Amino acid sequence: MAKIQTHIFQNGLPALYIPAPSASVYTAVFTYGAGTRFETQEKEGISRFYTNICLQGNQEYPDKNALAEAIDKLGLSFRTTVSPEYTMSYFSSAEELFVPSLKLVLKLYLKPSLTEEALEAEKKLNLAEVEFTQRNPQFKSLNQLLLRVFPNSSLGFNLLGTQESLNNIDLNSLQEFKNKYFVSQNCLLTILGPKKNFSFASLNNVASFLPEGPRQEFAPVDFNQIQTVQEKESQPGQASYLSYASLCFGRNSNQRVNQSLLINILSEGRNNKRLNILQKNLLTSSVKPWIKIFSDTGLFLIQAVAPATKEEELKTALQEELTRLITTNPINQEELNQAKAYYQNSLLQRLDNSLEKAMFYSLGVFFNLEDQSPEQIIKKMKQITLEDINQTAQAIFKPDFLSFVIVGPGF
């Protein structure tokens, strides 16, 4: 792979260019340090709310329909995703449309019109989403679990916010949000394209939209406040939704790859005898392990759904399987080798996609991770021994610290 170019614009905005000769379009990823972890309880959900209200119009196109027409003229398809510690906006376009597309996307978030009419329209939409998730047992079990494990902490905040916090959002708080988070050193611009070299000078005008400003920080996790919870919440229906959580390692930990391998060990493979055995025994129609990761901590989550009549049986079987993993039935070499193969194939397959590659390098640079290339990560993964992976499992799946919230009727 050709060497990645780095650049810092006059206002302090850092940028990357990733040469990808096989790409046929240019891809941009704009990352900035905002998300639920930066929020207060009073304004929970404001990060996502802001990205949505910006689509209601900006200073150049104050009418929502006029803005939509401008986006359509460029054939622009872009998305913004909000995570706890960062937000990303991304799109791809032909070379001749790239600069105008980037200019339009940045103006969406840097120069929104922010009117009372747009505010009220966006509140109605967001409040409807909150109401839906409060009734949906799958969302409810996960949201309640996060709130209970991380009480009074932004680590447990809901991306959507709450009815109360959404009603607290006003035009002043949105303007303050923009002024605080959309500043040069709190952002990173990543570009991937087919040419070997890229002229950042062509983006001087676009980059100048961002005012100078520092990187924003969030409060460190207070491990003394983290709780272990085991709760059942009754809700009418035919199915029960189970969400399990164990505290795990953060993005900056040298155990990050180890715990990712555990996901594959628990669920990947046609002959998997870990969590997939629960499906083969007809206890659940779906079981999914995944990690909600932060910089300094994480939650190893397992979500499953079962017919209400099998709720207790599934709960017992899942807990027993995790206990066996760290006691009588530890991970064996064959499982580890298989997990490594799945991990490597999945990583390389993802990086064949231009957007995934741009996002991968964006996060590595934005969080200044120790391993910022696929080669470094794969090398580290291959060095993980059987003793290493079993020690990681024992550190994560301690029975006394396993939390769960079940939402469903039960019998």
C-alpha cells in the first residue's frame, strides 16, 4: 500500500489522505469529538439531535426542500453516525464532484439555520423514536442494562436521549454545541482516493470553515460507581429479551484484540459449540455477542431472544455456558485457531471496502491508537496464545460480576 499522507491546515485541522489505486471514487470521513459521553443528563441526546436538525436547512439553503435539491444535484448520498466518543459523517463521490460535496456536507453542520420551526419539527421526530424504544423490549432491555451498570454516568446514556432531556434542548444549547465541538483540533478529515498523491491545497477554503479550537475531553470512568445488576422487567408479549453484560477492556487496552477474538470463539463457525449451541437446542432464535467500547473501558454484551416459556431455561443455559468457559471447558487450541482465521478474514474483507478502510484509519489516528495498521493488528493477533485468551476470558466473565436485564412476560 502507498504511503498515507498527513497534513495540518492553517487553522489546525488535521487531515489524512489514503491512496487506494483500485478505488473509482473519492471517499471522505469527517470525524469529530462529540457523542453521548460528552453529554450531560440535562441535555442527553443532543449529539444526535444536532446532526438531525442540520438536515432541516442551513444558511445557504434555509428551506429543507431547497437543501434536499442541492444534495440531489450532486448525487450525494451521505450518512452521519453518532457514537459515545466520536461522530462521523461520510460520503463518496466522483472526483469532479468531491470538493463541492465536501463543502456542502461541512456547511450542513457548521452553518445550520437552526430555526424554532426546525427545532419543534425535530423534537416531534425524536420524541416519537424515544417512545418507540421505550415500548420495544429489545431496546428496552439493553437501555435499562446500560443505565443500571453505569448509574449517573454518561457511559450509560441513550443515544436518543429521554423525553425530559429532549425537551430541554433549545436553540441556544444547539449553538453552544456547535461552537464547542466543531473546532479545528477536535476534528479529523480523512480522504481516500485513487490517485497516489493528493493536493490538500485544493481544500484550503473548505477547511477554513472550521474555527480554531482545542480537542474536547470527557470525564474518566469512575470504576467505583459501576454496578452489577440482575433484574427482570415484566412486559406483555410472546417473547423475552435478555441482555447480558460484563465489564471488559477499552479501546486503548492491549487486550482489545483478545476480547474481539472471544466474540468469534463464542459465536463463529458452523460447528460452534459455545453460544450457538443454544440455538441448536431451540432455546433461542437469536444470540449475539458484541462489545460496546469506550477509550478506557467497555462492556462485553450478549443479547438473546427466546419464547417466553423458555426464558428461565435460556437464562440458566447461557450463564452455565459462560461459567464453563472459565472453569471446566476452557478455550482449546482449535477454537483459538478458528477464531483467528475468522478475525483476520473479517478484518481484511472490511478493508477491501473504501469506506471501511477510511473509517479504520480515521479511528486509529483520532484516538492515537498504538496499532494503526491492519498489519500491526494481525501481527498482534497471531501472537495471542491459548494462555492469553483464557486469561482474558477469566478476567471478563466473572460470575459474580455478570449483569443482566430481562424484559418479557416470563412464566
